[in-house]
Amino acid sequence: MNLKIPLLIALACLTLTACGGVDPNSPMGKRQAIFKDMLKTSEDLGGMLRGRVKFDEARFISGAAQLDQLSRTPWQHFPQARDEGDSRAKDDVWARQETFQRMARDLEGATAALVTASTATPLKSDDLAAPMQRVEDSCKACHEEFRAY
């Protein structure tokens, strides 16, 4: 009998914590998932160029193409008005749409340039470093401008 009360309390706590996440089907949930995929892919590519991950030419080419495709998709999940919830996006995303969209296009251009650089086989890290840095710089610039830390 005394065991039932702590179990019920634990079950209630678990139920309440499950309610605190972002709906994966919401615009915020969709863009967060895309940004996480972009980060993982970018970290893998950068890791290959910096020697943290073994360089694999085929994997780099595939990752560059994946990053390019991903870079074109999160913007559609920013609704016209700020969405409710715990977003890391600053209000400026909605107040300064022209700048936000320009920076999105800059990232898309950087990932496209990385894909182009990855077509010159055999791949050489020196030839990929500058295009990869441009991708990373585009991400950083947008985060500094529009992401609340």
C-alpha cells in the first residue's frame, strides 16, 4: 500500500515531463529537426577537414549534397507571425524578414559552392576548407543576428 503512492507520484511526474516538448509536427518542431540535421552534417564535414573524423571522399560528397538540400528547407517553417513556445529565434526574425531571407540565401549559396567544390575529384582538404568555412560563417552570422542564446 505504501508503495502505491510513490509510484503514482512518479508516474504523474513522468507524464508531466512528457508534455513539455515541442510538437515535432509544428513549424518550430520541423525547423528544429532540420537545423539539428544540418548541424550534425556540418560537424561531420568539418570534422573530416580538421582531422577529427577520418576523411571519406564518398561520405564528404554525400554530406555536402545533403547539407545543400537541408539548407533550403527550414525557412518554410518560419510562419508569418512568431510562433508560441520556447523558440530560440529572436523576434527580429519576423521584424527583419528581408535581412533574414538574405542570410538564408547566403547559406544556400555557400552550401551550393561546397557541392561544386566537392565535384573536383580526387578531393583535397585544402580545396574544401574555404567553401566549408563559408558555410560555417554563414551559419554563425545568422545565429549571431537572429538566435537567442
